Amino acid sequence: MSNQLNPTPDSNQPVYQIRLQGHLGRQWSNWFGGLTVTLEDNGETLLTGPVIDQAALHGLLRKVRDIGLPLLSVVRIEPDQTDAASGKA
């Protein structure tokens, strides 16, 4: 099992969006394996990025549990939907 979420960029890797209740600082991006941290106007945090496999996804969810922010959703998206799903044009 690898501790790396995305050791080599690959367009075939699934991209996930993890939505949390509350705001995290952008400095948490490194702790979450380089996932993009987006602070939503409604007070939620969106973590977005490729995840190499299910073991890495479970590792991310353990980290969410450890920081104590409520988990709102986990969604697997197509890489070309990343901008559209976060409300960017």
C-alpha cells in the first residue's frame, strides 16, 4: 500500500471531490497529498484531485476523520468536470 495519493500524474486516475463542513486553510493541501483546497462561500471546504486507488481514498477519509470536520460528501468525477463541478467557468 502506498502513502502517495498520486505519485505519477495519469489522466486515467479517478478524480474525487470531498466536501467538508467548515473551512480549512489552504496550507492543508500538502497534508491531503496535494489535493486542491477550495473554500466555498457557504462555509464548506472542497478537496479535489486525483486519487491513485481505493486504499489512498480510505487514507484521505481517515485524515478527514482525524481533523474532526464533518464529512458532507465524496464524489468521483470525470477529470474534465472538475471546473464545472466547483462552479468555475
